Amino acid sequence: MKVLIEYIQADKYRDQAWEAKTHRMKGEVQAVTPSYAFQLISQKKASLVTSEEAQIIILP
């Protein structure tokens, strides 16, 4: 399961420890694990993408 986030801050990120870091730009949207989304949102580096009905978008 993954959720959509939008990066607020440009930087190099990686969702899983074994992945290489990739550069992400401000405004870029990506599907990430819920735990990584929580970490980035807590650090104010990303925001959660929601539907028009304010529901979290979950991808399989």
C-alpha cells in the first residue's frame, strides 16, 4: 500500500533504505509508503495529497 505525497522542499529522497536517493523537485507528486509519508510530513518536507472529498488517496 502506498499514499500520494507532494514534496514541499526540493532535496534528495529515498522511500526504502536499499533504494538510491533521487532528486525530487518542489511540487512533484509521488506514491510512497505510509511510514515514509508520515516522516516527510512531520519534517514539513511534504504534504499529503487528498481527493476533492478530502480523502487520502491509497494505491495498491
